[in-house]
Amino acid sequence: MERKQEKTNEMNQRVRELQEQVDELKELVNTLLSVIVEEPDGVHTGDAPTLPGHGMAQVCM
């Protein structure tokens, strides 16, 4: 009976550790997505200025 309680405690601890890792990864993914969708001028309006004659080769993410 005591061994079963120890296993349960170990499993609960492991679940907490995994939840912390998931939370950290969610934060990282959100940060990376914010960086990816941010426009080169830092404005999130969807209408970043473009220069005439410059194609998609000049786009930076």
C-alpha cells in the first residue's frame, strides 16, 4: 500500500513538471509567433511601407 502511494506521488510530481514544461513551451511559441508576424517596421497594422521596385526578395521576417 505504501509503495502504491509513493508511485502516485512520483507520478503527480512528474505531471506537474511536464505541465510546467508545456507552459514554458507555450510562452516560447507565442513569442516566436509574435516575432514571425511582426512587420519589418515594428508596426502590426498589416500595411508596412513598401518601396517601388523591391520584390519579395527584400522581405525579412
